[in-house]
Amino acid sequence: MLILFSLFSGCIANQSELSSNLAGSCTGQLSDAGGEFFILAPKVLFSGGESSITMAAFEDGQPVSRCIEYTLVDEDNNEISLVTASTTGAGNSVASFEVPDVKEGRYVLTARPAGYERNFTTTVEVVRNNPLFIETDKPIYKPGQTIHGRILSLNNNLVPVEQDILVEITDAKGIKVFKEEMTSNEYGVASFDLPLASELNLGTWKIKASAGDSVSNVDIQVDKYVLPKFDVTVTTPQEWFLVSDKITGTVYSSYFFGKDVEGEVLVEASRYVGEWEQYAIYNAKLSNGSVDFELPAVGYAAGTYGAGGQASLMLNVTVTDTGNHSETSNKLLTIAGLPLLLQIIPESSYIKPGMPLQVLVVTKDPGGKPVDTQVTVDMTFRDDSYRDTADRQTVSTKNGVALLTYDVPESTMQCYLNADADNAYAYKELNAVYSPSASFIHVSQVSDGIPEVGDAITFRVYSTNPGTVFYDVFANGRTVYSGTSKEQDLNISISL
């Protein structure tokens, strides 16, 4: 999120960086009383990492070269120099610097133009967020074994750092069984060992490593496991069934040395109705290591939010061989009411009057496989006088998707989307966003496909008030590219 206080006459705004032009070196450039400045700075600095500030200087409306010094001031009024750099006559430029390794907290970022009558300040947050990585020699342990682990500590540039790390381990009941403070070495590594008792709480154990605000967690299993004697595999014609379909499938079982298992199969089917409820059982004998099964239709089941409104069926399969040894397997299936799922996905949760709106139409089967079909989409725009403007389109999805673009009328307050295809329905309602100046900006990707390194992505910018566009490209929460453009189309090259 960009927080911009003002554009000219000297300002500092919080963001990450905003230009692809490198700042120049200072060679005595001085500012006069009529100079204007445009400065954008990050609101968060990562101690020990890299950051940058975007800046531009103007005189009589034209970009000029001016020298600016940047410093941090802590709560004790200690001043820490960051960088001194110059704007360029080409427009905005970026001054890059390494954030000093200082303690966390709030600092005052000061921009001091050479020869100018005033300084510009803003408050920034300096945080330590060095990533921690936990590794163990294996994911599952038996009682009596020893957990061998290590912590890898890196800074924000992924360079190993020496720092104090607290390691804690809790057992399956949440009881803390291990706590040790250690210091990572010059390679950023700190190791630990925990011998396990022969009698302990079995289940999921948790390893936690913390250093300042950086926290990492890993789960391991502690159990009296034994290797299975034979394998059990459950297959079905598809991963989903309609609520009215019979459930069919095949159970395969073989020893690990290749011989087919002879014995009995028990298939227990449970549907989810707010809780798991067993509704059918199937018994049979294996023949040449396999058997086909058929269960009655589910009839009814409860859909869940996490499954997109669809229901679930669990098959628990137990195979018992002639030596009375049993192995189990399970399979989770999706239960749907219709063979087609229809979704309408607007590019935003609100609409901008006077700007375009793109809507993605998605058609797929309950298992997630794309389905190509015709979809009828009704769009209704309602203005501030409660007058409705309707638009109907019929589109054919390709590879399960279709993209619609609408021009939102300037007086629109709300819009309503209805879509239907083969008895499947979808609905969305969007409200207009408010702007005190009635000014909006909208960005759409116009290039196709997923870009690879070396490719270029093209975006089109729509604005109610034409002017220079300042833009940033973020990856993993960090700005990786930024720039300005007076053109409607932005072409951004992808690099490592």
C-alpha cells in the first residue's frame, strides 16, 4: 500500500521504491527556494538488508539534478547516515543503500537537500526479520531414537548471520520437553540433539526456533511404527461422484516382493453430514490380489466451505491376508450435486465508475477438470438514481475459462452479475468504490500466458486523469522493479 503525503514542494511518502533509474553521485548540486521535490521512501526497513528511495527534483516544472542526503535518527537523537545521492535531469531516480544493522524500532527518516532551506522527514519502522530454517535428519522417529536437528539463520539478503536462537520442542500433548538457547556460527548454523525416552507421548511433536521477531516451526512424528508387509491401493473411475451415483472402484493388494495377497477386503464408506457417518459396508475376498466393489449412492451429504460447497465421502479399506495380518488404506472422494461447477470471478471486490471491469468465467467438473461449455452472463449496472442498465452476453469457455470486459458507467453505484450454464448458477454483487476527487486508476494485463525469465509482460493503465504513471513490481513482499511512464501501456521485462 502506498501512502503519499503530497507530490511536490518537498515530500516523503511511504512505499518501497519507484524507479528503474539509478541516482547519480553528488557533485555540488544546490537547490534554490523555488525548487520542488518528489520523494518516495519505504515505510519498513529490514535491518541488514537492502532498500532504496525514489526521488525527483523540479524547477519551473522541469526535472533537474539536485543532491539529497538521507539519514536515520533514533529515539536518542543519534543520527545514522544512509546515502547521499543526486536526482537526474531525466526525471525520477532511485538511491539504493544498505540498511544499517540497528535495533528494531521507529526511526525518523530525514531527507536533506543540499542548499535547500528545509528538510523533509517521515517515520519509518526498522525490523529484524531474518529467516530461520529448521532441518531434521528424518520426519518420523521411534521411541529411544535421537532427534538430530539444525537451524540455518540468514539475513534478508540470504547471507548467513551469527545470532542468538531459542529452540523449543513440545510433545504430542503440548508439554515442553526441550528448551535451549544457542548461537549460530559464522555459517549461520546451530545444531541440537534430543534423545527420546522409550516411553513417551506419541503423535505430532513441534519444533520451534525463534530469534527476535523471526519464528519458524516444524512438525515431526514420534510413533512406534513398523513397516507394512503388503501394499493396499484403492482406485475409482474418477475422483468425484454425483450424490445419486453408485460408488464403484477396485482394491489392489500385493506383497512388496511382488506376490498377490490372498485374503479378505472390508470397505467402509462414510459420508460427511457435519460429522462422519458410516452409511455402507462391503465385504469380499481377493482374487489374484484384487476385487471390484460397488456401494449404494450417497443420497445426501453436507457441503463444506473449504470444498467450495461440495460434500465428501471417505472410503476406509482394510485387507486381511491368510496369516491374519491387516493393512489399511483410505481414499477421499468428492460428492457433488451437479456435474458442472460454475464460477464468476471479478478482478476486484469493487467497481470503479468510468473504468473497465474484467470478469473471469470458470467452468469445471467437481474434480477440477476444465469443462468447455456455453455460459450466459447477465450484468446489471445500477446508477445513483436507481436506474438499471442491463447487458447479456453468451460466451464459450475454452480450457474452462472465458474473460469478459465491461465498461462501467460513470454514475454506477452497484452492479449485479448472474451466470448460468447447464443448470449451474453463479451470482456476484459489487459496490462502487468512493473517491473524493472522482479519480480512479485501473491496471489490466494485456499480454497472454505465464511469463518466463526473459519474457516481457504488458499492462494497460486506465485513468480518469491522464498523467505520469508511477509503478512498482512486487515479489514476495519486496519491490523488484519500478519505473514511470507517460504511455498507457507498460512493458516490464522479467529477469532473475
